[in-house]
Amino acid sequence: MSEIKHEYSEKGGAFVYYLGELKMAEMVYVKVNDRKIIIDHTEVDPSLKGKGVGKELLWELVQWVRLNEIKVIPLCPFAHATFNRMKEWQDVLE
């Protein structure tokens, strides 16, 4: 069974995709302040490439930042490219 968990600290966090107990993918962000984050890294296990896991992680992040009125700077190439394709998510961009 797979699930996405939001793991966070004072300095940042990650949306992590687990397959059972195995950490298979993550999208890492750092906090600029209480209202702004930078997505700096996305990594997906090669066995899941092309299956939409990265996009699922970004969707979870988008929902979280909308709920918390946080703006996003996508420095990660994957997140940046996905935001360019997903116009309906661009409201969260800084």
C-alpha cells in the first residue's frame, strides 16, 4: 500500500511517497519564512519513473500551501516544469 506523508521541521520539510515501509520518492522544500517556501529537490525511485508519483507529490504540496496561504518558488527543475504545464496550480507561485 502506498501513501504520501508530509514530514516537516522548522527549516523545511518534504512530501514523501512510501510504498509500505519503503521511502520511494520525495519532494523537499526549505522555508524562506512563514509564508514562502522553495522547492529545491524532487527524487523518485527509478522503478516509479513515469508513473506520475512526482506529480502526486507536487499536488499534495499545492493543496497544503493553498490551505496555509504559502507561496512557492520552484527551483527544482521537475517542479518548475510541472508548474509550467499545470496552469491551474500557478496561483501558489511567488
